[in-house]
Amino acid sequence: MSMEHYKAAARAGKKDLQNRTAQKLPTQMPALDTILEHVDISGEVPLGLVDIPTELIIGTKTYGRSSSFAPNFMPILGEGTEFAAKWSALCDAHLQEGIREPIVAYEYMNQYYVQEGNKRVSVLKYYDAVSIPGYVTRILPAKTDQKENKIYYEFVDFYALSQINYVWFSKLGSFAKLQEAVGKGPKELWTDDDKLNFSSVYSRFAAEFEAAGGKRLSITTGDAFLAFVTVYGYE
């Protein structure tokens, strides 16, 4: 039965490649090592065990690992390969007891690249898992005057207080505004209850926002959420 799932996943992978080819987009999954060849790095920070939002896992650590997948992490190798057999066995394991072993990944600019566990990510993305546990190392870029870099460092400060990694903004100053909007002081740590409450509220908002066509807008879900709570209040 799991080979049927592999066939379906492979069809989704090939469709992703076709769509990208038609839109003249890259058809190779991003590899972090390739990206970092042209980047000044200021350091690495181990984050420990993290719940990684699945949609933020966008590539592999090394280039060689990327050739088995389309950019949407669906497999593209033939069903007679050893890779397909291993993917199918993982699929069976997930359906029987769930995939629990954490992956190993690197975070760069709040996107995640897998070092160990690519097939686990593929299977869990196939089943639309919201998040995947992983041991994460953050790679810090050197600070610059670029807007994206400044927003990222605002995120790093916010993450240190909240451990929240699934909210993103397109405007400077937004992470500090969110910290204030939820009733926190500028340096105040979030409790476990704070995190649970926020996750519940934000996920409900995100679902409504997406259902209403929010993804077509040029703002992030975080931008919309912050605008909403600024008007109506977090409570």
C-alpha cells in the first residue's frame, strides 16, 4: 500500500518540476552549502530541539542530497529504486506509530535546510504535517544595512524571548510591536502558557486569513495578524 503513496508523492514531485519549468523557476532544491559560498557568516548557534514549521523547510544542507527530490520535497526517483523502498518503509512506520526521531537541520534567515532526515521530511510533508521536530543549528549572517538582514536580527531577538519561529514580518520594528501587542515588556520572556495561547490564536487567524485569499496579498500572515491585533486588541 505504501508504494501507492510513493507513486502519488512522485507524481506530486514531477508536477512541481513541470510547473517550475513552465514558470522558468529553478528546478533544483536549494542547498545551504551552495548558498553560503557567497555569504559572510558571523557564527553558529545551537538551538537544541526545535519544532520546525514544515513550510519553512525548503532545502538540504548539501547539494548531493537534493537530487532525489523536487523543490517541494516530493520524491522524483523511480519506484524500483532503493530510495523508493526506504521512503515507502518510512511511510509505513509513520502510519503505524508515527515518525518520532528528530531530524538534524540548519536554520539560515528563518528557513531550514536538512542535514539528516530528508526522507522523513518528505513523508511528513506528503501527509501535511504542520511541524517536524529537529535538532537545529542557526547560522548567523554578518550584520548589514539590508532590510532583510535587519528584520532577521529583530527576529533573532524576538525568538530569544518567545521561541516562536512561525511568524514573519515584512516591515522593520514589527517583532517589537508584536511583543508589546501581546502585553509583554521589551525584554520579558514568554511562559509556556503564553506560547500555547499565542499558537492557538495565531493558527486560527492564519487559517481564516488564508481561506479569505490572504496568500495573494503582498504582505505576510504576520503583517496581517499584527494589523488585526493593533486595531482589535490581542485579548
